Amino acid sequence: MNISTLSRTVAIGSFLFATTALASSGNRSTADLYNAFWSPGHISPFECRFGILNSTPLGLPRCMQASNIQYHLDMLYGIAQANDGNRAAGLSGYQASVDYIKTTLEGAGYEVTIQPFPFNAFYPAGDGVLQVIAPTPTDYVWDEDFTYLSQTEPGDVSGTAVPVAVQLGSDNTSTSGCEADDFIDFPAGSIAIVQRGLCGFGIKATNAANAGAIGVVIFNQGNTDDRKGLINATLGDDYAGGIPVLFTTYDIGAGWVDQPDLELRIVANVVREQTETFNVLAQTSRGKPDNVIMTGAHLDSVFEGAGINDNGSGSAALLELALQMKRARPRNQVRFAWWGAEEAGLVGSTFYVNSLSQQEQDNIKVYLNYDMIGSPNFGNFIYDGDGSDFDLAGPPGSAATEALFEKYFSLRGIASEGTEISFRSDYARFFEVGIAFGGLFTGAEGIKTEEQAAKYGGEAGAPYDACYHAACDDITNVDELALEIHGDAAAFVTSWLSLSTRVIDREIAAAEDAQPAANARSLLVEPKYDITHWGDKWIK
């Protein structure tokens, strides 16, 4: 009997022994038995030490105990407390987080790769200023009337304000600032007033800078009710315009358009500096290196807090999964990644994918992403790989990956639902190059519905995580049941695919048969979708 057969036999035997004992106390459904087997409180200290349970999708979730994930979260929180309350990329708390992941992995016997990459560290140093100097002096309210675009340059500038190709009204299709020709008559040394619309914010600001603008204010588009207020927007990590840029509401911007001799003062009190940070990578020593199961989570927090749910939860679960899989015997190599500078715009994961050769990309069969899996008012969300919920399917193999996560929740009798492919997390670049992906999410600033509260418990009408991107995302901001459920789900799917990728292979083959002249990974490359986010921020 080989080790794989032995592992499966022992795992099934352990399951049958445990569930038979539980069932003897009364009638139990299959879901009850899986819940009992995979939940904390029924495991001996010896079951997961020898790599037998660890090697199967049935046994590995039993080894993924929420208490161990919580231990890693405690360590990450201690790091944040010792480093100005955060673990933001480019700062000391992030470096200490990298050191903790590296040391822990090396202690378990992994060879760890620290991958450096450049990025623009961006941190607000204080409130901004937006004032009308003339004709009627007016002071606007920070974070109510205006805010920063992430990655703006710092600056304090005053000058004549000039609207650029704006188009007002509820039915507008604004392309303000999208073309260099929009600035043909723009007077150098002025502040550009630009409207949100068809193209990216970074393009608008760069075109303005190239035309001699000393600053830019972008106002919301105003064509629908949800495009009138403030948003969380970015110019992009690669913004090189060199001038300060603020964002304001549609009503304020539209009110400026017909004002003659308008003069503004704008102040961006921020720090933006070219620096370097790191991804952390490790992989199993066993398994086919040309059929890689890659799984990742971002390690950095926002500047405002410790980032324990976002994304200490995913990082801690991934670390515990790696520790448990060190004892496993996968047939396909499993690669683990802790991404840096996700909060700056998916910089680390994008750099990693771009650094791979075509063959190295082809060797990755699927990417599994875990970003926020412990939300206090959680839902059980699976990325909508087949497009059945949000009309955008992932690359071939993504539907099969989603189905595996659904299988896990079905076995436990726990409700789940699809979540939109929105390019808000580190799967984005994998998607763009055609690598199948999947993963889990328990909710951020979105509001839980009555239907979801009935399915998952918790409070309807409240955010999934009221501390999203806030100082209160601390060690108290995690639900242990969510950690347990989603940690087990990660273990189940990773273990399954580490033994066989047949379900993904079949989907990829079917896609190639449908278009035999095309490589399956090119089928999703044509722009069928409009990317409005990169990370958590609007880019257009």
C-alpha cells in the first residue's frame, strides 16, 4: 500500500470512527457529522503530526484549527502594536510581519523566498485643503466635500481654475480630460477642473500635468445618483504627473463650471515616496512543479490600523495551512504567497505575475485567494468563477474551482453564495493572464441583507465589517466561527487540488475544444469586461 492510499484509508477510518461515536448519541445528518469532525474540540494532539490526515481533503480541514489561526493573528496584532499601530507596506510593522512569516515557515522546514519589488508608499499626513479664493471665498469640508485621490503628489498650490471638456447633466457621457486634445487651449499654470468619466483618473491627471496644470480637482460624474458623492479612488501606483490631485462631489464641481475668474487653493498633505517592499513565497518540496496549485493572501494592512481581519485573517489561515501541509504528500506542488502592497493597488501580486515567464505562468494551474475571512458580521462568499451570479466568468477552470468550494459548504450543510469578480484583490492579475482562480471572502464595507442574516446569522442592515480600513480592525474584530469555516474550506480545496486537478483540466480542455485555434488561457484575455477597480479603490 503506497502512502497516498494509506493516507486516504487512515483519514476515512478516522472520520468513520469519530462520526460513529458522535452518531451513537442520536440521529445525526451527514452535515452534522462533517461539522463535528471538522470543528474544534474533538481532535487529539497526535492526529495531525504524522502527515496522514494532513494529506487528504477529508483530513486536512480537521487539522486546520481556528485556535492555531488565532495564535498567528495574536502575533500579527502584537507586531502592529509595537509599530505605530499598523502593518502597512514600506513601514516597520510590515517588515516585522514579513519576518514573522519567514521565521515560522523556516522553522517548519520550508525554503522561503523574499521577493523585493518597488512601489510608491502613500500615506496621508493630515487633512487636505480645498478653498475658493475668488470670486466668493469658500472653505470646503475635508472628507465631506472633498478628499485625496490615493497616490496624489503632495503640494500646496493656488491659481485660476479652468474646466476641461466637462459635460453636465444626468445623461452625460463625460470623457473630460481623457485626451491630450482636451487641453489644447489650457492656460499653463492653472488648476484643471476635470470630470469623472470614461477613462482612468491617472490618465486625466497626467494629461493635465503635461498641459502645464499645477494641480487638478476631479469631480464626480453626476450621471447617476451613485456617481455624485465622494469615492475611494486612486491615480495608480504608476502615476507620474508630479502635481497634487483632489476629488470632490458632482454638485461642487458642477457649480464651478460657469463661475468666471474662479480661483482655487488646493493642499495635499501627504507622503508619497518611491521605496521597496516584499512578497513572501514558499512551496512544498513534493508535487509536480509543472502543475502548481498557488494560494495567496495579502500581508499588509492599511496605514490607519493593524489590519487583523483585513488581511491578517487570510494571512494567518494561509500560514497555518502551509504548516499543516508541510507534513502532507501532494501530487501537485503547492505554492504559498503573502503579498505586499495590496493596499497600494495590488502591487506585489501584479509584480509577481508580471515577473513570470510564459512557461512559469502556464505551470500554475489555479490561484486561490483569501482576503478577509473572519469578518465579524460575516457571510460565506465564494468568488463567482462560473459567472452565474454576476455575469463575468473567470478563466477556464474557475467554474470547477468554485464548484469545489461549493462542495465543501454543501458537505457541512452551511449556506454560501457567489461574490462578484471586481478586481478588488490579488487574483486580478492572475485573471488577466488567464489563470484559473477561486477563493473566499466574508465581506467588507458592504451591508448584510435580511436574506443573508437569515442564512448566516448576524445583523441585517449593518456592514459585514464595520471596522474595514479603520483603527478598530484589531484583535477583537474577528469572528472565530468564520475563521474555522473558511480555514477548513481553504484546506479542503487546496488538498483536493494538490492530489488531482482533473476537474480543472476537463474545463480547460472543453474551452480549447470550443475554440481549437486558441489557447484556453487566451479566451478570457479579450476585453469582455470593464475594470473599474484595482484593489479596493476606483481607478476610473
